[in-house]
Amino acid sequence: MTAFVIRRLLQSIFVLALTSLIVFLGIYAIGDPLEILLSPDASLAERDQVSRSLGLDRPLPWQYLNFVGDALGGDLGRSFVYNRSAVTVIFERLPATLELVLTALVLSLLIGVPLGLWAGVKPRSRTDETIMTASILGFSLPNFWQGMMLIMIFSVTLGWLPSTGRGQTGTLFGVQTSFATHDGLRHLVLPALNLALAQIALVIRLTRTGVQETLPLDFIKYARARGLSESRIVFVHVMKNILIPIVTVLGIEFGSLIAFAVVTETIFAWPGVGKLIIDSINALDRPVVVAYILVIVTMFIIINLLVDLMYSALDPRTRARPA
Amino acid sequence: MMTPLLSVSGLVTEFPGRDGAVRAVDGVSFDLARGRILGLVGESGSGKSVTGFSVLGLVDAPGRVVAGSVRFDGEELLGASPRRLRSLRGNRIAMVFQDPMMTLNPVLTVGTQMVETVCAHRRVSRRAARVEARDALGKVGIPSPEERLDAYPHEFSGGMRQRVAIATALLHAPDLIIADEPTTALDVTIQSQILGEVQRLCAETGTGLIWISHDLGVVAGLADDIAVMYAGRIVERAGVDDVLDVPRHPYTRGLINAIPGAGERGRPLHQIRGSAPSPTSRLVGCAFRPRCDRAGEACLEEPGEVLGPEGRRWRCFHPLEAGA
Amino acid sequence: MTHQEPAPTGGAVLPPDAGGEVGTSAARGDSMAGRIAAGILASPKASIAALVCVFLIGAALGAPVLAPQDPYDLTAIDIFDSRLPPMSVGYEGQRYVLGTDTQGRDMLSAMLYGLRTSLSVGLTAGLLALAVGTALGLVAAWAGGRIDALIMRTVDLMLGFPTILVALMILVVFGQGTWKVILALVFVQWAYFARAVRGAALVEIGKDYVEAARCLGLSSGRILFAHLLPNCLPPLIVIGTIQVASAIAAEATLSFLGIGLPITEPSLGLLIANGYQVLLAGLYWMSVYPGLLLLALVFAINVVGDRLREILNPRLVR
């Protein structure tokens, strides 16, 4: 088990190093680092200073090490727009995005698993067909368009929910979150739904597949032979078997959600990291873009690593215990 | 005369196939008295396992029982409500399957699975159920049962897992246990241990047992009566001594001969030529005809069941002579 | 004395086509095209979806002919006709069936051309990714060893990141443009194909006839193309279909975010982006209709893809 952990850690570090190298080359070797990292209206003196601190006259490998050193210390340049360390700006906005993503994940489980179970226990029935077609529709809907339609229906036409922005936040368990206020929740509903929709479709399909693959297995027949009720069979025996893969896929999908948050935040003007990157791209605030890429990639690598570890921890068959 | 514990009559179980329905069980009848052990013997594809599942209504869809009667303690099981069947399963009729690695849920502890079996039929607290489970494990000879309850199936050896399955079967002191090849997946020494355990337990508790196997040798030491199945039908039915000493059906004789005996060293093993027909390709007339030395014109007709002395039955137009 | 022979299927309890394995095309009785056609026709849902696909492809191909107005022709557009709701009559008496946009362009025409762009970008990206992925997958399976490990590690890496994010990063670093968008999409999608093809190819390589062919001295190329490739077709078709839908949706998203296709080649995504700006003002038609069209396209392709998967990979439900 420890060998496995170490191997995965090494792999992760390798990928991280590789990405940092690619980004570094993109900035320092292909592009002009001064143009990328310095605001266009920097003075000549500033240019000299930055040039020296980045070591632009030194050989490339030195620059790379410098780059990595700075990065590990949290210095990835200053945002032109916000005039603060790019990394700081990103971490300021990250909680809003995480709030959205976690809500969407929970929603996808709460809605997707029951629907998937329902479809799975009645294969090839009308219920099954309808739910499956609806799930294809769910992940065919272009994310951004669907968000716009949600706004149109619930904000513009019905006027039930606010169209954009994050609501008031309060403190819950010491964290600033929208869940603490009614206004915050009202603002959270549409964007979270928007983000969750494709995930719901995915969870439905996963659950249904899991149920259909598990029901014919021998231990289900044995459970019936012991006189267990169908509900116990489905909710305990089947569920326990399919939850592990579902949860691990969701762990991986966490990253996908962060990606799609870019779109959702743009449409709903949600002040998270996704909106930040789009704004920064448009404003040519390149230090933020660079910082975003590195932070996100790091997050992904960590998430994938954690998911792998969690999977091996959850499945009792892989836990090495003496027989 | 008491009503038999289990009375199966004319049981027919079909599976839909590409070219019409396939009869895995084709008119099977037998009785089992209380406390007796019946050995149901046959090759793969003979329909013996499906017979066992049919009794409990556990035939995998789209297969189903289409005809016949299964009377358990006087009550008709075929067509009984799912609720009624569920209340009987694991309670008054228990099953032991062939490979407990496949039949125990790998992600739940053994304790959980035994406790849920208890609670499915009786209102007891989890703690009381756990005590019962622990005692049951002890009865089948599993050491340190208290700790073993929290173990997962993969942490047991094959023989131990099967003991767990037997313990689970005994939790509600069933009237009948149907064991489907329970020792086939185990090695010989464990097999004989399990056989001994089961024999002892059944004698102690007066539980009826149907032991399904392809191995006549295994069943011979255990059963009171033997029913030989071939191609979905029972071709011979009698007490164990009668069957082994004086078989009437040529197939039975073939099975007995095929058991390697210690006194026959160096001699070629007896074989029954040919192979058993698959359920999809049943012949007209006697199914054993292509492999039988005694087959004649009459065998193009399906042999009916002949009732012999002392309740013996066989299906053959040219049975072996009494004393052959 | 006559006696019945056992039926020819004696010994085989399962019907012949129950296995999930694909035999060599020559050995199988019915053609794959036949099975696909039959399978799709058997499902009313898939038949309708297939019809919609054909219809939309036809509309895209025929856009220059079908569109009442050429949205790129600046002389045909009249700014006075801008922001007209559907079914309005324009300055010169022409009827705008789906309204006009902020520039005065006829929505229907813009949508037809947008459909054309979306479809061509999606198909190009999908097919290129298929070609690259198939080639690399075959190489990985055939060469084995370190090359295989290298390729598969890269595949795993690519698949660990969401398409949108990688495409976004590539476009940010390397700039925009139609071909850059296509290449960014290919950069991500080839991995799906490579993995599937490698898997299918490995199954085939394990079979005896490949060993026999090698012994006969047949060149690797011939073995690869004549034997392995046809057997990789089923997963390729399924994944290809779904990836095309995915590419179309991804391009739309990128265009919507403003980092996709340039505005000289508006796709449906860009049209919807334009519509977004006036959505809150109640001018719904500029976003709703292009969105519905995009949805119809992607949904229809996905439904067909799903059905193809059921037909061609009976064991794999995923």
C-alpha cells in the first residue's frame, strides 16, 4: 500500500514539474516574459529591475529554477488589474467557486442517484427509457445556453430568482458562505443547478449501469434466497457496491466542474475563479492567467491523487489484511 | 402416513431461446420426507441446479416455471405470492450455493450479512441477532467467532466460507436445506469435513436436505435416497443402497462404474461414451439413447416412469435386471 | 435403423452472437453496416435522431442555397432592420421568420451558416482526433513495451483534465483562430480514441491468426490495416460519434467565452454569445433559436451514438 502511495506521489510530482516546465517555456522561451509579466505602462527602471530579478540575462535553466522557486513561494507575478500578487487574487476568489462546485456535486448525487436507481431496477421499462433519454438530453444541453435559459425562465419571465451575482454571505462554521443567508441561497440556486445538470446526467447513467451490472450477480440471488426484502437488497447490497465507483468518478468530475464553472460564472456573474480567468484573458492580465493555469493544474493533480488513494481505502478487497 | 416435507410433481422450467423455449427441467417429480437426505445427481446441463432454484422460485428471469407442483409441508409454492415466498426463504427453506466467494457480498462483513438474515424473519435487536450469528458460527466449527463476524468474505478460506454459508442456512432452524454443489469448489479433505458436519447437523436438528451434486461418490456416503437426473428428467429414484447395489437405469450403472475404485488399479477408467446433450438440443424419445448399449426401437418413444418395489422408480424400456 | 442427429448447435448453450467479441469481418455473416442500420431502425428514438442528423447536415451543406440572406454580405444587411422579433416584416418587405440580430442580420440565415461552421469544425476536429488517436493507439498496441507505456501514460494524463480547460489554456497561450481551435480540440480528444483502439487492437493481437500472419512474413503495415483496423471499427464508430458531438459543444462553449472562432466565422456559439448581451432586455430570439438548433444537433448525435454503442458493444454498457 505504501509503495502504491509513493509511486502515485512521484507520478504527481513529475506531472507537476512537466506542466511548470511547459508553462515556463511558453512564457520565457516562446513569448517575451517582460511583455507578459509587466504591465504595459511600466517605466524603464521597473523593466530593468524586473528583468534583473527574473534573471533574464542568465541561462534558461537558471531562469526555470528561479521561476519554480518563486512559484513555490507563492510568487507568480503581480496582477496588472488588481495590483496585487496574482496568487493572492486567485485564492481570494477560490472560495466562491468551491462553494458553487461543492453545491453542484451534492445536488448531482441527491438528484442523480435516486433517478439512476429507479431506472436501474426497472430495465427497459418506460421509466427507464425516459430517464435515460432525459440524461442524454442533460449532457447534450450546451452548458452556457442552458444557463441563459434558466435566467430567462426563472429571472426574466417568472421573476422568482435573481439573475446574476453572488448574494449576501454570512459565516457558517467559521467560513464565509452563501448558505448562511437566505439571500445567499437565492443567488446560489440557479448557478448551482446550471453547473449540476450535466453531472446529474452522468450520475444517473453511472448509477443505472451499476445497478444493472450488480443485480444479476450471485450474491444478490443469495440475498433473495435468504429472504431479504427487495428494498434492503437495493439500498444496502447494491448501493454499497456501486457507491464506490460513483464517488470516485465524482471525485474526478470535481475537476471537470471547476472547468465548467468558468462558463457558469461568466453567465451568472459569479465572482469566482472562473470569471476571473475570463476577465483576465480579455483584459490581458497575463500574470493572473499564468497563475491560474498553474494553480488549477496543481489542484487537479492533487485531486486525482486523493481520489486514487480514497478508492483503494474504500474498497475492502484492496486493503491488505491477513486472512 | 405423514405428508412429505417436500413434494415435487411434474415440474417444468423453461428458458426462452432463439428457436423456441428450452426446457431445463422437463417433468421432474420426487418426494422428500422430514429429516431425510436426498442426493440429486446429474451432469452439468442436466437441470439439477435449476430444479433447486425452481423450488424456491429463484429461477433467473426470463426463465420460469411453467408447469407442475411444488408442495412444501402441504402448501403449494408455485404461484405463491412473492411475500409468502420471501417469508419462507432463509427461514423454513434455506439454500447453500456452490461458491461462497460469489454468493457473499464482498463489501459487507460476514456479521452484517448474517445479522440481516436473522432480522429479515424475526423481530430481534441487532445485538441479539449478533449473538445468534456468533453461536451459529461456533456450531459449524469456526474459531474465534466473535472476531470473525467483523471480517469480510475474502478474509476467509474457501472451506470456512462454506461453513459460514451453512451457519447462515441454519439460523432459523429450517425444515429443509437445498444445497447446490456446496463442496464442488473445495478440496477433498475440506469436502469430507463439510460432509461430516452437515450430516451431523441434519441428524441433530432433523432438517431435511437436498444435496445437489454431479459426484455420485460424494452423495453416496451422505444421502438416504438418490435421484439421478439426465437431460432434465429424473431417470432413476430409489434408496441409496438400492441405487448403488442394484441400479436399474443404464446411465446410473455408467455413473457407478465411472467412480474410480481402489481395487481397479491399472485398469482403464470406465466411460459413458458420448456426452450429455445440452438443453437446447434435446432429442425425441429417450435422451440417453445415443449413449446407451441397450437402446432399441422402443427407445424412440419417451419412457414413462415405471414404479418398482419399495417406491423405486426408473425411466427405461430396457432396465438392467434386478441383480445385474 | 434411423436415429435423429443432435441439432447442430449441440454443445453450445448460448446463441452464437451472445459474445461481446468481434470476429474478423470476413468471418461474420452479416455486415456491420447492415447491423447498424437494422439496430437504428429498430429503435424509434434513434431513427428520429438519425433523421434529424441527416436533415441538419443537409441544411448545413445547403446553407448558401437555403438561406434567404447571405449574412456575410454587408450590402444585404440593413441596420434599420435590427432587433426585429420573429415573423416581422423588414424594411424592404422581406419576412424575417426568426427575427434579426443586433446588426440587422436575418436569424435564420445566420443560424444556417452558423450550423455549417459548427458542424464543419466539430467534424474536422473529431475526424482528425480519430486519425491521430487511431494511429497512436495502433502503434502502442503493436510496439508494446516502452513505447506503449509512454503513449498510454500520456493518454492517462490527457484524460485527467477536462477538455474545456486544456483547450482554454492552449488557446490562451497560442492565440486564437479557426485552425488553432481545431488543433486544441484534437489535442485533447485523440486520447479517447487511442485508448479504445489500443484496447481493441490488443485483443486482436492476442489471436492466433496474427501470429500466423507474422510468421508468413506479412508486413506489419498490412497486418495493421487489413486485419487489426477493421476490428477496431466498432469502438471507433461509437466513440467517434460521441466525440464529434463533444467537439461541437466544446467549440460552442469556447466561442461563447470569446476565445473560440473569430467573429468572421460565426458558429452557433458566437450567435448565442451575441444573444446573451440582449437577453435581459427581453430579446429572446437571438439566443433561444440558435441554442435550440445547437441542442438539436448535439442531442441527435448523442442519441445516435448511444444507440450505436448498444448495437456494437453489447457487453460494454458504459
